[in-house]
Amino acid sequence: MTVAEHQAHPGQKVLTPGTMNNYIKNVEYAVRGRIAIRAEEIRDELDAGKKFPFERVVNCNIGNPQQLNQKPITFFRQVASLCENPDLLSDDKAPLVSQLYPSDAIARAKQLLKDIGPSIGVPAIRRTVAKFLEQRDDSVPANMNHIFLTQGASSGVQTMLSMLTQSSDTGIMIPIPQYPLYSATLSLVGATAVPYYLDEQQQWGLDVNQLTQTVTEARKNGTDVRALAIINPGNPTGQCLTKANLTDILTFCYDQQLVLLADEVYQTNIYTQARPFISFRKALLDHPIEHVKNHVELVSFHSISKGMVGECGRRGGYFECINLNQDILDQIYKMASVSLCPNIHGQILVDLMCHPPQENDPSYPIYHKEVSGIYESLKRRAQKLEAAFNAMEGVSCQPAQGSMYLFPTITLPKKAIQHAEQLGLAADAYYSEQMLEATGVCVVPGSGFGQVDGTYHFRSTFLPEEHLFDAFCSNIEAFHASFLKKYQD
Amino acid sequence: MTVAEHQAHPGQKVLTPGTMNNYIKNVEYAVRGRIAIRAEEIRDELDAGKKFPFERVVNCNIGNPQQLNQKPITFFRQVASLCENPDLLSDDKAPLVSQLYPSDAIARAKQLLKDIGPSIGVPAIRRTVAKFLEQRDDSVPANMNHIFLTQGASSGVQTMLSMLTQSSDTGIMIPIPQYPLYSATLSLVGATAVPYYLDEQQQWGLDVNQLTQTVTEARKNGTDVRALAIINPGNPTGQCLTKANLTDILTFCYDQQLVLLADEVYQTNIYTQARPFISFRKALLDHPIEHVKNHVELVSFHSISKGMVGECGRRGGYFECINLNQDILDQIYKMASVSLCPNIHGQILVDLMCHPPQENDPSYPIYHKEVSGIYESLKRRAQKLEAAFNAMEGVSCQPAQGSMYLFPTITLPKKAIQHAEQLGLAADAYYSEQMLEATGVCVVPGSGFGQVDGTYHFRSTFLPEEHLFDAFCSNIEAFHASFLKKYQD
């Protein structure tokens, strides 16, 4: 709308879909799309006494463990609660408080409050992260000045994608299927998504030849491809890459002059011994080719929201930069200042995640029991769900190597596809909607993540409580059989 | 850098000042600029035993009360700490916990945990905000579905400025002087700042005739002016607008088809009875002209960081929308989903700020004592600093009506201005640097906020602890006299 048009219509809205930021308008974000909204409605209707063919809504759509009743890690919350109420740390309260809190939680809270001090700068927490990286990767110490604390990994990814975008020709390689934060943020900053495909037949593996083809073609078409985003372990696909693959990818980044954005938030969600998590940081520091090691610009993201920590609601994370230009680090610092610091609670949880209770600490037995309890249960749930999917006609599901998701492919009958088309829906969106209405199970259709044309998928977490699994797996099986029957050719 | 240039230089950095997002590069943000960084250096040098003509750095540059040792409100932290560690709320812990926490804090934490539930949606907290707005403005109930919880006011302002920006022709009116969040965000989203000037001689008042001239001229020049941003009470200027002024501004917004962005984070920082805080919401709902009341699109921002709450580190706030298009509200919801929810702690603090202990609650006496203690002290400190500035030669300071800042004008000797020019510095930046080196007092030069050409100012908070005031005021006075003497004409 032009200025003249504006002024010609006093009393009309200024801010409308016609006048708003087009980049924002173009953002698509399926994880909380119409199926998720319908699931909320059904929950309210169930509460209000309406009858459905099921008793409860099961949220397999959102990767927030605590939203699915996963109990927070006791030690983390004890320390956080003491930091919140420093009065509890005064000497006169000690006789009572020592009956409520273990001594190591009290000591850690005192240390953190001293470290955080009156100031908001948290060098001590960045130091903890640096030490964690050194130990995790059995490597040289990380540089704490190249670590930035964030409100979760998402805000870090958004900062870096924005930093990289110079014009609408700027291209960022993103996996398909992908967690839609990437496509949504690229829409928002007006950059070009350069999709590369994960190979479902190779357990959602990543093929460097295909990456080379993709970048070459995009550059031929005038796209200024600058970075490669990799989610490892994968979301929604759950694969975990081998060290050989990581090494090749880094060589590719060097050859093609690409910044590597490594989203490693699922690094402790690993379910097979054959595929341990190896960080891109380790693969870079161990890289056999010296100039790759010394040159490839790597930004790796981590978060308190995933793993056994699962503290999505606290919004905490960090990213570490290797081989980045100092001026760029200064620019990141400036932007962090404009947005002010990330919330202190998220930062405290980052510290605790990176430095949990150690053997012989009073809290270690409970901490260890909680973490391994969650881990073993997640592993069992992953296997149970994978088996259930693979037992369904026309459904094939790759093994859960990592993360919190399965992404089965479904062969849908032609009639179902046509019917969905008539409704203006992607066929897997229609399938997922029908699943929700029939079973109360809420998943996210594959079309929200991207997939090879003509294939259909959905993403399901395996986060619902374990005691619900048998019931909802058999509900899905029954729904699937009746769906196939209804639309059989 | 083009694709060809990229590929011609393997091993060079991909991400450099030459290739990065220009909008980000152009962002300027003085509040944490070079003087603030120098202040940190001096603090470290003092700690390391280096001698300066002062004993401590006094941070008058940052509006974070707790960073300046303001004690958090006890009740708020008690409730937050219980929410963090729900184990404390179990029956078996009650005998101990009831000796550490008052009964209303325990009851409130239980209520909040029930309201927040396993889900991240926080309708209950938005309901608390809606009720707070109704009571504050003695008005019709606010619509909780038009309230968005945020990670502080800054992120809300960024969302709305981004939403409003359609192209580089999009214009947003911002005050000069202004808190640089506005100019920085407009740089970032690539919109045009349309500055209007606050009138220092009228106690930094806002003149609607001048607004009309400004918008008319900008539109003549092709700028698509869409919104007016007002900070009330002012930052850095501390003025508090009258209801008559608010009413006129709303009429102006209707006539000129402008969305009104009302930054009201200092609404409880009010120091003169003659100028009580009146919200734009109230002025709109009470507006004598029916079509103004029914049409002007108002977005008002609030925060837990200011007032007597001062919880900057928790990152919590909200904005309320009135008269906004439903499609736009849906778009805001979508963007909130992409960035995931604001952290739970910030949201809990918003609830507590909007619904603090009431008379007869067990925590009321302490709550009341803490809040009025902070308030009365802030008022005394504001008056003391204002008097100190006005006693200095060539310095004139408007009265502190509201907020946490004074913004005195300083008449600088020509020689000082020339000397600063030779150093490539704004004259008030040079003055502020010299003040820091001589006294340890860190302020922000007026050039960081914008000012009438040829005038010089600095912004000083009055947040340092009260017992430091006499010493640092006399240090500033001595520095000022010697600065004038050194550069006298």
C-alpha cells in the first residue's frame, strides 16, 4: 500500500497482511501448525466431556520432554532454586536448608552466585562450557571467548543465519527433510535455501557427492552459497553421522568455501553403540588435512532443551565458533548486546549441563540414576515405536540412531492422495489429521519438513510416557489398517 | 564478494565484514560501546592493583538495578525458587519448608505450577496480565488473547518493528534522543528511522505540531511512514507525558494513519506527583473521539526489568495489542512459535509483577517495605544527582519526572570540541571518556541517543547505591571544573 493509499483511508487498519513484512508472511512453520492446534482443541473438548474414540491426546509432535511429564533432573533444579533465593544460603538458614538440599547443590549454588556476581557477564559459565568441550572431544582447550551463550539453540541459529545473509542471492544449504527452524529463518532474513537431500535408503545418510552437485548447480544459477547447515543427530530423521563422513564433509566445506553450521543439540540422544556421537569440532581438530583444520569456519550449537536435561522452558544454550574472523566475533557480540543477555536461568542450566555431579559427589547417585533411567527408557521407547511402524503395511522406518524422532515413510493409496488433493491438503497432512481424530495421537506430517516429491512421511517423537506406549502403538496400527482399507485401490 | 571471488580464494574466510549482512554491520549500539568496555578494563585493572584517582568504577551507564546491587524483591524470588524445585512443595517437606517460606509464597507457587502444568502455553499468566491492565487503567477488561508474553520488552519491540517493515521505504517515527534499541532494530530490519525531536526546553515534551511536520515531510520524500514509537516515561530523557498530550497524540495517529508503539517499561518509575503515569491504553479507552478509540492500533510494551522489580536477568515482559487486525495477531503468534516460547522464569516474574502480594497477605508487609524502600531511595537519588548536575557550570538538567535516567546538557568549550574532533570522537564521547578516567564514573554520551546538532549531553542513571552518591557526585563536580579549566577559551 502506498502512502497516498494510506492517507486516503483514515480509520482503516495500517498493519494488515497487505502491508506487513512479506518475509514474515512467507514464513512457514509446521511443528505448531493446524494439526497441533486441532490437538489442543480436542484436549479441551475431552476435558469438557465430549466423547472421542480415545481417552487422551498423545503429543508425538513436540520435542519437549518435560511437556510430556519427564521429571527434571533433581540436582539441576536444586541448584537453580537456591540461586533464585539466595536467602537460603545464609548461615542462619543452614540447619534447615541442609535437610532439604545436598551439600554439593549448596556449594555449587554458592559458587555460581559468586561467579555471576552482580554483573551479567558470565565468563565463569563460558569457562565451564570451554572445559566441557575439551573433555568431550579429548582435545585442546576451547577458547571461552569464542563461545556465546544463547536463549536456546534456535536463537543462536537465527543469529548466524542472519549474519551470513547479505542479499536474497545468499544461499544456505539445508537438509531435506529438515527441522523447519532453518527454512523459516531463511524466509525471515530473505536468504535462499539451497536444499540437499538426505538418503533414506542409506539410513538418512549424507552423501558428499550429492552435496557437491547441489552447490555447483546452485552457484551456476547465481546463488552465492555460503554455508552448509547439518543437524547431527538428525531432526526429524534421527541419523547419526560417522567420523569418516564428518571428515569428508569438512574437506568439502574447505574446497567449496562454506561455513559449517553444526546443530548438535541431540548429542546425548544416541541409541546404538555402532554410531556414537562425534562432534564436528572433534572431527575438525582431528582432521588429517592441515589446511582444512586451520581454515574451515565452524559454528556448533548446543542446548539444554534436549538430551536427558530436557529443560526447554528455561531457554538456554550456547554456540562455539572455530576459525571465525575476529571482526565477525565482534559483530556477534554487538548483536548479543542489542538483544541484551540471555536469561540467567538458562545460563545456569548450561553450566550444570556442562558440569554435572561427578562420581563421589553426594548428588551423583541420584543424578546418575535419573539420567540413565531416562536414557534407557528413551531407548526402549524408540525401539518399540520403530518396531510398531515397521510392522504396519506399507510403512518403513529407519532405525533410531539418535535424537528424539522417527520419520517413517508411508505408502498411501492413490484414492487417499486424490481425496487429500481435493481438500487442498498434502496427503501426509491428511493422513496425520485422520490419525489425530481417530487415535488422539498428534504427529507432524512430512510435508512440514520437506521430502522427496511423491513420498510421504510423518515425524513422531518417542517422548510420551512409557506406560502409554502399548496402547497408543496399537491405536495407530488399528487406525492405519482402517485408513488403508477405506482408501484401498 | 561474488561467487567467483569466493572460489578463487580457497582457505580465505567466508564470513568477513565484506561478506556479512550489511544491516547488522550498520547497527550502532552505544549503551555497551567503547566507554563501557573501557570501564570493564579499568575494573579489572583496579582488581589487579593498578592505581587510579578513584577506588571503584561506578556504572551510571546501564539501567539494570540488580547489577548495581539492588536487592531483589523477596516474595518474587521465594515463589520463583519454589517453582524451580517443586520437591519442596511435597507434604513431607512441609514442616521444614514452612519455616523457610511464608504461606502465601507456597500457595502461589502451587497455583503457578498447576497453571503452567506440563504445557508451555501460559493462558493463566496472560489472564493475570489482562486483569492487571483492567485494574491499572480502571477500565474494561483487557483481552488476554491480545497479550503476548516476551523475553523482555526489547524482543517485543523487535518483533513489532520487523512486522511493520515491508521495504526500505517503510518509516517508523522514533524520538530523538532515544534508547538505541529503536535505531539499532530499524537498521537491522532495513527500515527508515523518521526522527522527531523531544523539546528539552519543555522538559523533553512532545509537540504534536512538530510530529505533524515530521510525518508530512517524510511522506513528501517518499517514506511510507507507518508507526510512531514513544517511550513514556522517557529513556534517556525521563519525561512523563500528560493525559492531554497522550490524547492529542492518539488523535494524531488516527489522522495520520499510524500504529502507535508505546514503550511503557518505566511506568512505576515516577517521581513527581504532578506527572503521574497514564498509559496510552487508558488514554485510548477514555478517548473523547469515538473513531479514534475504535481504530488506532496500539501496541504497548512492559517489562520485569524496570520499576522496583528490576529483574533484567530474567528476561520477561509482555505486549498488549489493541485494535490490531486478527490476521496480524495470527502472524505474531506464528513468529512466537518459530522462536519458541519465552523462558518460564521470565513468565513467572511477569505474573508476580502483575499480581504482587495484597494487603493482609502474610508477605505484604515485607513486600511493601521493600518496594517503598527502593522507590523512596530512587527518588532521593534522582533529586540529589539532578541538583549536582544543575550546580555545575554550563550544565543544565531537566527534572527527573520518571524512568531511571537524567540527560543533562553540557556546554563544552570550543577547544575541547576541537580536540575531540582531532581524535575522531564526538565531543560528549570525549567528555565522558575523560570523566571515566578521572572519576571511575561511567555514563553514556548523548551522541549515542541522538541530540540536536551542536548540543552535547550524557545519560546517567541514578541506580548506584545511595551511600556512594555524595562521593561520586563530588568527584564528577571536581572533574567537570578541571575539564572546563583545561579547555577554557
